[in-house]
Amino acid sequence: MRSIRSRTLLLVLGLLGLSTTLISYKSYRDAHHEIEELFDAELAQQARLLGGMVSRGMPPGGRKALQEALDEAVTQDESGTEAQPLGHEYEKKLGFFVFDEHGTVLLRSASAPAPAATLDQLLRDIEPGGGGRGYTEGEPLSPLAQRLIGYHDVLLDAHHWRVFVLHDQRDAHWVLVGERDDVRGELGAKIALRSLLPDLVGLPLLALLVWLAVGWGLRPLGRMVQLLKTRDPNNLSPLLLAPMPPELEPMVAALNRMLLQVRSLLEREKRFLDYAAHELRTPLAVLRIHAQNALQAIDPVDRDDALRQLGSGVERATQVVAQLLTLARLEPSAVSLRMTELDLLAFVRAQLAELTPLALERRQELTLECAESDDYRLLADAPSLGTLLQNLVSNAVQHTPQNGQIRVLLQAGPQFIALRIEDSGPGVPPELRARVFERFFRQGPGQGAGLGLSIVARIVELHGGQLELRDSPLGGLAVLVQLPRLGPGAP
């Protein structure tokens, strides 16, 4: 595929050449037509001048002297040189006659053909196809006036002539002036071609200017291409072109968006790796120690204890990995919520049924309180809400002592549905409540990764809800989540 520059130049120069050719052809035709009109006007002018020179009252001696002067002008002396040099080589291709009423020649040019033959051929060529009646010498010309007067094209002595016939009714004279077509054609072609010379000379120059102009116009694109070629593959900063042509703004904006997305993706992966390295380093070290203890233990009781510790460590590492994956999935550049209509009451009941064994294992009471007749439908992403509820309830179970109490409350409002989880644990001091949403922040002796509430906060943000920590009537912590019925962006 040709480059943009080559395609543009080919198209522009092709259109330019075609349009210039058409314009030049039209100009040539118009110029040639105007030149023909000018030549015809000169023939008519010459005929009127000749008619005025040879009047009825002119004595025969005067006409004879005039004819001798015309003949002498083109005769040569014995040395072969012209007595009166020709003014132009085309003089021999121009001719005229002056006739009386019966075709008798009163005045003629030396270069003119035979008068009778001229009239005969002229009258024959006037009819279409050359089949007209000729001329008989001595025949009166007045009856032929309708056929003779005006412009005609006639073939004489193997040459085409353009003739003009004028009838002077006052003096009863006929004037015939003619010139050969090769003279007219050559002169017309020369004049017309000279009028086209600027176009013929200017077209290559114009093509060069167009080539330079297209190259200058595409220079910003070339700079961008060069910038991309020399750019470091690890450089994900936005492209900066100054000045920025409006045509390149969408392309550069798209490239910058793509670079931003790639950089965000790499940063997200880096954060995930940092989180994983941060959280898994200690559990893996502990697992390694427990495995070595189990291998080196001689007493079966010690071996069983090391294996139990190993299993507990594997469970904790599994929980950390699951939370890391959940957090990575909820990153701004990776999240894609599928908002569907959801009955939050039925959904919470199903989730609590799965989480109840955790509470029973610690002899805790897990209850749900709500008004059964209220409407708890809303638009939400079910998997994300399941993660939110699991994190909140599992945190409550983890921080609530044995025989403690955990209560989940649902309250339906006109625009929001409130979800409240209360526990009877130690709670969180007011001065630390803003920090518990930070990643890897731990408070108390729990074994969590410090990511649970960070995940909850992100899910609430994606749903356009509100999250607040309060004191629980049970003595511990109360987490209040308000979710809009119509999803993110709802008033």
C-alpha cells in the first residue's frame, strides 16, 4: 500500500493534470476560433479597401498603372534578387481579384490563381458535395450574387483557400480576397500554442510546488511517526506534539488514552505483585517452618501439632490470595459491573445461610432483622454484593468473642436500602475508624490481611453508596452501608 504522501500526490497531480489539460484544450479551441474570426475580419477589410481603390470612374490607364506597380513589387531583376523584398514569406499565399460584372479582371495580385478557373471552382464547391454548376467565361455575375457573396472554402491548385467575395453595387465591381488555409492554420496554431505556453511551462512548476506543499502539510504526521520510532518502549508518558494540527488531535488523543490504559494496567499489576509479596512473605515463611517442624518431629503429638499449624497457615494464605484477587478485580481499570435487579432480602438470607457455620463454630449468634413487608429491590452487581457481605460478616465473626452476638439489619427507604452489621466485639476506637479502610491496616489480634474493609469500601463506591462506621448497640462496631435503589448515579 502506498504511503499517504504518495497517494495524495498521485491524486492531486492527476486531478491537476487532467483539469489543466481540459482547460488548455478549451483555451486552445477558443483562441483558434478567435484567430479565425480575426482573419475573416481582415479578409473583409481588405476586400472593402480594394473595392474603394478601383472605382467605376477610374480611367483604364490608372488601373493599368496600379496593376503594373503591384506586379513590379514582386518581380525580380536579372541578377535574381528582388527589386522590392517581400515583407513576409506568406505574401505568396495571399491573393485577390477585382472583377467587373462579366468576370473581366480589373485588378489582381501576382500570387492569385487563374480568375476564370477560380470562379468556376468556387461556384462548384459552394454546392454540397462539390456538384454545383460552374462558371462560363463572360457570364454576368449579378444572377450569381446570392451564391457568391460571403465566405467560402475552395480547393484551388491542390491547396485549400479561404475566400471572401464582396459585391460593390455602386461600381458594379466584384472583389475576391483569399488566403491559403495552411497560412491560417500555421499562424493560428502558433498564436494558440503561444497562449498555451504558460500552462505547459507552469504545469511542472506547479507540480513541484504541490509536491513541496503536500510534504510541508504532512510534516506534523512525519514528526509524530519519528517520535514514535525513537520512543523508548518503556516510556508510557503521553505524546506531546506542538503545535498540534486539528486532524491529528483524535489520533494523538486515542494513543494517549491507550498509553494511559497500558500504564494503569501495569501499575495495577505492580500493585498486585507488591500486595502479594507483602502479604504472602510472612505466611509462606511460617508454612515453611511448620513443614520443617513436621518433618523433623519425632514425637507423633508434636508432628500432629505442626501439621495442624501447617493447615491453619495454608488456610490463612488461601484467604489472603482470595482477598488479593478480589481487590485486583475491583480496580478502577478492571472492574465491569453487571447491574441487575436484585431482591436484597432474599440475597442476604442466602448469603447468611452460607456464613452461619462460621458463627456456629465460634458459638456466636447470627441473626437477621427486617420488615418482611417492605420492598428491598434494587439495581446491583450480585457477585460484588456477595463479596461485601462475606467480608463484613467474616470480619464480625473474627473480631467477636465466643458466645458473642452478630446482627444484620435491613431497612428499606424510598431511594436507598440500608444494610447494617452490628457485633458485640471490642469495636474500633473513633480515632482509628478512618484508617481501617486503608490496605493492610490491622487492628487487634486478628489474623486477617487488612484488606477486608478496603474491598468493602471499593464495592460501595462502585455502587454509588455510602459507608459509615458507628458504635454498635451490642457494644462493638456497627457498619452501615446505604445502597441506592437505581444503582450508581442515582439521586
